[in-house]
Amino acid sequence: MARTKKALVLLLAVLLLLLPFVSCAGRKTDNSNGNTNTNNTNSGNVAEEPDDSERTLRIQAMQDSGTLYPLGVTGGFVSPLYAFYEPLYDTRADGSRRWVLATGLERITDLNYTLTIREGITFSNGNPLTAEDVMFSMELCRDNPQFSLNVKVVDFEKTKVIDDYTIDLWYTEYNASQEPGFASMFVLDKESFDEVALSRNPIGTGPYVVTDYVVNSHLRVKARDDYWGEKPRIKNIEFRIINEDAQIINALETGALDLSRVPILEADYVESLGYNIRISNGRYNYVTLFSMLPDSPLGSKEARWAVCHAIDREAIIDFVYEGKSTITDYPASHFLADFEPRFRNLHETYSIGYNPERARELAEQSGLVGKKLRIINNGSSDAVTISEILQENLLAIGVESEIINFDQATYFGTMMDANNFEIAIFTPSAPSMLAVDILAMYLTFIPLGWTGPERDHYGQLSMGALTTYDPASRQEQLFEVIKYFVDFCPWYGLCEVVSTLAIAPDLKGVEYMIAGSIYYQDMYWE
């Protein structure tokens, strides 16, 4: 039945044009900020191997960036890097800190901290980890436009290495997202650094080393005998790069995967094969970014409001998530750490939402009718489906559009220039899991063509909130930021991203951190 529903998605999207008066009410879903596990003791089609000590763990990976150099990897391909690279620390789903390469971050003042590096760690080439390597990695992030957010307020003039395991860390200003930002920074070996060599042969402190990498095919790693931490109980991992949903299902049917993302429409079917299914909220949401260039068809906020009112978000939830997601009625996820109910429905684009009549009125008023818009996405099945629904929604109000599918490796760079699109399907997120961070920082590196005094004022509001130390005061400022944001509408919140995983019944220790990272050395066969 699930596979049949999937085949009907395009047909139903067309019906949105023919039957705009039909209500697409979403199903009820569990809004708890946690995981839902369905345990199935039947091994079904899941392949079994008798020798667990040598058994290869087979994990589905996606959106291969074509490199293993960490500052060149984006999107879904970041996850495999945690097999051989490591950050200073991470944050568990319950908010507790997991110390990795660091053992402490002691606050001296709001701007001054002591960062302590763990002793006795070596890179996979045998070089010892020192504070110099951490400092070098921070500098690499600073000089990379995409990864500079990891060290956004580090004062590099004042920050100094004190000894092999201590850094006197200074900030230029307090920023609520800086500590979480370090969790996304992999530490590299300064002495052997070679970006080209690292693209195929990574040198990290992680529990595994790369043995074979074929772009868009597979990545194989084996456990290190000299790993500094608890030795991995699974010696071999193969990441199989599979992007297409049909290919994922085929691999699961043949027992070729032990851990995989699953299209939510196929969750029941995959469970019947003997896999355990885990459904969780990703703490980020789908949005439509808008080109705000003055000469863009969406250069006026009235034109952007027209698009917002045209989008049937319940249809997106039904078609993409089989009713198991929820609408986001403000620009970010409801599952972020600083979300408050008062942030909801602060503009009619959210409080009223889908209203084709209002959308057409605004489209005519703003001169949008008769224009042709470019809708771009990263090529993932969910983003493509959302684009198709949006295309039909726009046609219903007299606005034509074309869909352009990119791959993940080129998509981020494409969004940097607002001349490349009118609408971009995107999922803004941040390691901090803070709306104040997302709403302030994304518009600094994906500017969307927004300029002028209104943009300057928004920058002052948003950065003022982000750099406020007192949590209560920061939340009040964030409230004002959101009211301003939803009025000018640089992007529009659609729905929560729901993650669905298939896990082999004898695979244990699968724990995702709050920002989606995972530590493969925790996994084992039962």
C-alpha cells in the first residue's frame, strides 16, 4: 500500500490545481521531541552473518560531496566523516555534553575561556594531537566562508596556545551559538595537512581509517588498533552511497543494509522486512528561500506573501511524510531549544496560511501573475516532491514556474547568488539548535539579495539578540526579531523534517547527537 501511495503523489499534486477547494488535512503525529522505536523481533529479510567480530556494518549514505576533506563536505555526507574525524565535543539529545578531543571549556569571563585538550591522542598517521592542531583547525574554518560560522566570534589576535594541551580562548563578543559551533569543527593534523591528499586519504583522530573510497559508490573503513578511546566492537564499516528511494528499498529488501534512511511512505513495508523503525523529529524544517533582489519577481514582500498563501503545506505533509510531520507556523523548527509558543502565527501568512484567493489577490497586486519563477532544490526526493507541489500551487494562482534540480555538491554554492533562483527549497539548521542563531546567521552567508535600511535594521536586531548573554533578555529580543522577519519574509516555514531510520534488529548502540552526528564506535552486534 505504501508503495502505491508513492506512485500517486504526482497525480494528486495535479489535482491540487483542479480541486483547490479540497481540504488536505494532515494526520495527527507525535510531537514529542524524541525517538519512536518500533521493535520487531522477526529478522525477516535482514541478512545475517555468523561471525560478528568480522561482520561488516553496512550503512546507507547519501549526497556524496566527491571529497573526504571535511571543509569540502556538506549535507548528508557529513555523517560518514565521524568515523575518522572528531570534534572537540558534542551534545547529546538530552542536552548533556559529550567530551571528545577536549576535556574542558572553563569560563573566565563572558569573553575569555580556557580550552583544555585531551592528552594521549594520536592521529591515524601517528602524530600526537596538540593544541596547535586545534588552533590550526580553527584558522582553517575562519578562512572558509561556509565553515567560518564554527568560529564566528573567536578573537584570533588574542587567542593563544599556552602549552600542548591548553588554549587561552578569547571572543570578540559573546555569541550564544559559539560553544555549539565548536561541535561542528573537525580537528586536523597541522603537520601533515594537504587538502588534496585529504580528499581521498583522511588523517584524523577517529576510531576508523579509510581503506577504499569510490565517489558516488562506496566508502569503506576499518577500525584502528591504536585508537585512543574505547576500541570499536565493529571492525569494518561500508558506507554505500544510495540517493534514490527505490534503490534504498531494493537494498533493504535484499538485506544489503544494516542502517539506512527510509522514505516515511515505506516505513511500514520496511518494518515488515524485519527492520526496527525509528521515527524522530530532526529539529529543523523545510523552508522556501526567496530571492529578494529589487528586480526579482519576488522583490516585494507582497509578492512573497502571495507565494506563501499559495503553498498548501498540509499537502506537503501528506505527500512527503504521510501525515507524520507538522506545519511550522514560524520560520524555524518548533523543536529548537529556544522556541516558545508565542513565536507562532505572528503574520497572516502563518495564521491564515494556505488561501489561494488571498494568494491570487496579492499576486495580481504585486505584478506576479504572468511571471515565470525558478524553483531550485538539492535533488533529494523530498525536495523534488515539495518543488512539484509548489509548482502546481503557483499555477493555480496564475504563476508559472520551472523546477531545476541540482546535486548537493553544487547546491549550496548556487544559493549564495540570488540571481540563480526565485525560490529555493532548503532546510536551515545549526549545531546550536537555536532559532536566534539560525535567523541571525543564515542571512549573512545566504544574503538573498536583501539590502537597504530594513536589512540593516534586521541585522542589528538579530545580531543584538544573538550576542546577548542573559537568556531572558535574549528571548525578548528574539521575539522582536521574529516579528520583523515574518513581515519581510526572506523565507517561509513549511513543515518539520521527520527522520525515519531502518535499523537491523541485532544492531545496537545507534545514538544520534542533538545536531544529528553519530559515533560509530558506540555500535555493536547483539
